[in-house]
Amino acid sequence: MSVDIDLEADGRTGRLVGGDPIRLVRGTVGIAAFLSLWWLAARATTPSYLLPGPVASAGAFVDLFVRRSSVDLPIAGTTAVPVGLYKLGQSLFHYVPGLVVGNVAGIAVGVAMGWSTRVDDYLRPVVRLLRPIPPLAWVVFAILWFGIHHTGAAFIVFIGAFWITLYGAYSGVEGVPREYLEVASVLGVDSDRTLLRNLVLP
């Protein structure tokens, strides 16, 4: 494809795959500088718990997966599992549903707005009204509507994923070259469902 040829022509292929040794060294130096500044800032901060250093943070992270705690699991019953693994599971319990539902809804609404001018006219004012509200501002509503529960946390994740996916899907549909649609029409493809499935969505 022409994109691959262009990347090879201007020498950016190595940059994309991370094969440039000079860039690798620069990245290593950047990480080392960051860790050094972090360590110095932690040394200068009192009390130390306000800003733990990189060594203390790494030790605490490892301890999360070494230290075990007894928890009640739906199938296995009371089982000793690493604390970090249990916390990770709790986070995924509300993150994954919110992400999946947010992406599915965002794709559906974004494609509908990008494909149909009528739907776009109806929903664009609503999107412009609600989109500037940051996800954290919905926390109060999540607590009022769902309580302090996994559902409320999943709702916040849903809000964050929904808008990003909506704009991505909308821009993708809007970015389909008009020539492609004209060629499809000449070839006899006049069904919206067929165009969306075979031309727009891929």
C-alpha cells in the first residue's frame, strides 16, 4: 500500500516499530532521569508518606501480590488470594462492563450520526451540550442514581468511553471518501445496510 511505501521512503518505519537504537537510548535516558528526579523529590519531601520514592513504591507493589487475604468468592468460597489480584479483579468487574457498553453505544450513535443527516441534526445539539461535562462531574449523579456500588463505577467508565468512541466512529463515517460511495452506487449497491456493512464499517 502507498502508506507503507511513504513510511519507508521517509525513514519512519524504524520509528514506528521502535528499532532505532538512538531513540531507544534516548528513551532509556528519559526514564532514568524521571526516576532520579522522583527519588530526589521523595528524599526532599517530609513526611515520607506524602511522596514515596521509586524503591518504596516498587516494594509496595510487589507486596500487593505477595501478601494474601481471605476473600469470599462466588464459586470457590473462602479462598486466600493475593490482595493485589483481588483488587484488580474488583476494578475489572466495573471497568470491563462500562468499557464494553460505552464502546458499543458510542459506535452505534456515532455511525448513526455520521451516516444520517437527520439523526445528526437531532443529536448534535445534545452532544454539544453534554460532551463538555467531564466524566468526574457525573460522579454525583452516579451516586444518586446507582448508589456506592459497582454499577455507579461502571457508569463513570461508560461515560468516558462513550464520548471518545462516538467521536471516533462519527469521524470515521464522515471521512469515507465520497468517491467510494459513488462507485458502490454505480455497481448497484443502494442499500444503506449493505453500504454500512461492506464499505463504511470496515
